[in-house]
Amino acid sequence: MTRPGRDADAAAYRADIDGLRAISILMVVGYHAQPWLVPGGFVGVDIFFVISGFLITRIILTQQKARSFSLPEFYARRVRRIFPALIVVLAATYTIGWFVLLPDDFSLLGENVIASVAFVSNLFQLSQSGYFAPDTADNPLLHLWSLGIEEQFYILWPLVLLMLSGSRRRRFFTLTIAIASFGASLTIFFGHQEWSFYSPLSRAWELLAGGLVANRYVEAGEHERPSSPLRDDLTATIGLSAILGAAFGLNKSSLFPGPAALLPVLGAVLMIVSPNSRVNKIILASRPMVLIGLISYPLYLWHWPLLTYLAITRHGVPNFLEIWITLIAAVVLSWLTYRMVEIPIRRRPAAVPGLSFGLLAIGILGMATAGASGFGFRFSPVIRDIAMIPQQNNAGLRDKCFLEAPGARLDADCIEQGEKPLLFSWGDSNAAALYPGLKKAQSLVSFRLARFAAPACAPILATAPRCDEANNIVFGFIKSSHPEIVLLHAMWGLNNDLGKLGETIRALKALDIPRIVILGPVPVWKRTLPFSLVNAYRLRHVIADRIADGVSGPQDDARMAAFSAAAGVQYISAWHVLCNPDGCLTRVGPTADDVVASDIVHLTNAGSVFLVEAIGGDLFPGQPTINLSRKVAIGPKDGSPGPARP
């Protein structure tokens, strides 16, 4: 039977397919809401790919067989199916972003809107890789990468099938393309995980797996295929077990897609080819599952922006109640979108030009937003400059001796020449951010500076293949330069191997280094310090001098202090310099340039100078005092310049 209000596909409607959609969306939403609930719930997207490949291929082949296929009509149906809910969600996401996002983030949202409208979000996400790339968890439109892959498939696959129309080798060609695509996904083992995840070339095999099933049905005839309930029961049970095994056996650390994607893909295939199984008839075709399946597309669109904005607007981690209230809101909005937007428009063939214009208009709005750098005028003049603080606002992060900087090299030029005592700074990007403060200290303390830093590489030998080459080079320069002080600094999180750090310190001691100093972790802000300041201003209409919510670090500081004492090296706490029981310091003066961090962890130039000045007495004992050589000027409650205070 054909389903009222659905595509007139000339193919039998199967309620169990909507039930399979329900399993997919429940896994995806569960994973995004509470990752511990469904650790591998992201495989729901792979199931969606199989379903899409099956349905689209079956539509095209069935109509080709009846000599009724029209390419313009096919694309028109896709517009009526995809555009209405997408326009609504893009407009809502943009509107919320207008009030919530900082200029840089809002500009990035504009770029994501452009990519989403052009159905190349997956390719856009590939361009966002790198150490300082925006946090994907803060991207309200990140989830549209999968829609980009599906739409790229919808554009190209009908053309391929038209070229293969009437060919007896259609299944062979489809299988060949699928195998080649699966081979492309194996580049994940050669360091191309981002490409393997987002590229349509490495994902096409998942859609083609559904296409191969559709090809089999159309060639044999859906009602001509001999079917055994017992066989279908066994097949569907194996398929469901494979899907659940992937959902609960994989997690975000799993190497995915690659071979691991075979579990959900083959599981979905086995369930599709078992329409007469009890699993399909009783579970998948049940009314609740079908209803969830019917709203799966708008629910997929709505849930991620709402969860993202919830996390962005919360200083701390959203609690269980907040998350589930947000999910209920997503379900309600999805149902309203399905009933009031999708169904009415899907029945109106004349709606295609209007839908196309509407999506184009949103794309133009995204272009204007990106071109205007996020419309900074949205913010009060009191807070606007803070809202527009650029990330990486630190000269050390652009220095030639920080490997992420353009043209960077770790070589002898990173060591200042002369006869003065040598301080050798070694660590990750947090160590690179000390550079402005250490250079300023040279005006008061006589020393030479060597600085070596690599992104996400703590100063630990033999701990990670990605970092070992750089750290071995640095250790070689320590051997040859004979520094008086080796200063080790990093983010110092739980992912650092303290056992290996102990071995590194013993190796340094074997070089007869006079002093080895570990500088503890700086505060880690949940959503960047500028955003925390803007949020605090929105709530209290003051620029906070200190903020206690949404910042972490004391446990890491205590752990590193205990480690340093056990290792017999000097420890200096950055946490106790920047934080006290009232919260963590946000600025050292009245202007935006005086904010101490530009993102979640990296100090600004001002923050770097302040920290080095504050620890100068410990770092340079016996030298002229440099500690707080200038006053810390903080504005009064209204944000205007105020009296200086120590």
C-alpha cells in the first residue's frame, strides 16, 4: 500500500522500515544526550545511510522498471521531503545564535549555514580540523554533515542508475563501487580519520549496501521472493544483535568508521531483508516505533542544536533534568514540524520554487553573517570588546618555536645565544603561551630563553607516537644547551602518563640539570573565558572580576603538586596564582586586552605577563623582585575603569 502524505513511490510501504528509523534516531539522540547510555549510539547514522540507500534505489529502480521515472520529479520530491524541516530548523538555530553566540562563533555559524544550504557540511567540517579548530561540541549544525553525504548521494546516484538502466551488470557495478568505497574508508588506519569519517567517498558503501538490497528486491519482485518465517526470525535477530553490539560495544574512542561500521551496516541490511520476522512485525512495525520513525528526520534536525545551546548557555555541565527537558522539547518540536510543516508541504508539488527560495535566503543570511564577522554590534558597548576577543590572542601561539604556528621549526634558533643563564621552557601550547611573560621578565631578570612547544604534547618522553619525534628533538637540545632551569608546563590533564613523566624527569636529572621546575595547570574554562564573562554580564550586568562556575583545575593542580614532591622537583602552582575561593581571575585590568585567557585554557599576552610576574619570586629566587611589578586595575561593577588594586 502507499502511505497517504508520503512519496508516491510506486513501491510498497513497510512500517518496519520506519521502526528501523526509530532505532536509529533513538541511538543517536541517546548518545548525544547521555553518552554513557548508548556509548556507540553514533552508529545510528550508519543505519540511516543504509535505509536511505535502500529506499532511494528502490524508488528509482521500481519506476525505471515501470518506465515512469523522471529525474526532475525525483529531485522535486527530494526538495519537498528535505527542505521544509531543514528551513525551519536552520532559521530557529540562527535566531537562537543571534542572542547566544559570540561574534567568532556566530560568524562560524554563518559559515555552517552556508555549508548546510549547499549540502556540503561534511566537506566543511573537514576544513575545520587542526589543534585550534573550533570545538565540535559547540557547533549547533555539526550534525548536518550526514545530511550532506545523503544529499550528495541523492544527486549523483540517480545519474549512475540512469547510465546503468537496462544493464544486466548493474548489481556488479554497484558492488564494485561499494567495495572501492569501503576500501577508501580503510584510510582510517593511515592517519586519515577525519577524511574517512566525513568524506562521501568513504561513506558511499553504506548507502550502496542498502542499494544492493533494493536491487535484489526489484529484480526478483518483492512478492516473488520465497520467504521462511524461521529464516527471517534468525536473520532479523542476528541483524538486531549486530546493531545493539555496535551501539553498546563501540564508543567515541573506537576507530570509526572503517571495519567497525560493518556491524551496524550489515545489521541494518539483515533487518531490511527480513520483513516477515517477528522482530520486524512485532517490534519495528509497532505503532510507537512507527510514530518515532515518522518524526525521525525532524527529530534528528532539532535535537542537536537544542542540546548544543543548552550546553553553551550553562557554565557547568547540564544536569540530567535539563537534558531530558530539552529532549522532550525536541520531540514536541519534531512532531509539530512533521504535522504542520512536512505533511502539508509534501502534498504540494507547486511548493518547490518557494522552498528553494527559502533555503537560498537562509544561505544568503549565513553569508552576510560570516562576512560581517558575526555582527559584533549585537552586544552592549560595555561587553562588546570582550565578546570580540580573538582566540590565540597570544604572541607565543604564533611564535616560530611552537609547532602549530605557520612556518614553525624546532631548531637551534629557538635558543637565545649568549653567556647569561639559560631557562629552557618545554611543553604543549600552554607552555607556548608563557612566551610573552617570559620575554617581559627578561627586562628585570638576566637570563636567556629557550622555548620549545608542540600542540597537545606534554613534555613527556616516549608517551605518544605523534609527540615522540618533537619531544626527542627537544630533549636533544636540552642535552646540548646545558640550561640552568628546565621549566615543564602543559595542560596536565588525566590523559598525561605520570609514570612516563617520572622517567622523563629522571632522564633530565641524569643530565645534571641544576633546577627542574614543573609549572602546574592553569584554569580550564568550560566555554572559553570571554564567553563566561559575557554570560555573567547578561545575568548580572557587571563584568565579573572572578568567576567560580564552569571552571576546573584544582584536582589536576593537587595531583601534579603531589607528583612533583614525590619526584623531587620544584612545583609552582599556577592555579593558586589565578584562583582563590571566590573564583578564578578573569582580567588584570579594565580593558578587553586585560582578560587573562582567550579560549578555554590559553593565556592571553596579559595573562601570560601576569602569571610570570606572580611566580617570579619562585622561578627566579635571589633575583630582583618582579612579582606584580604593576598594579592590577579592575573596573568597578559597571565595567568602567576604576581604582587600581594589588
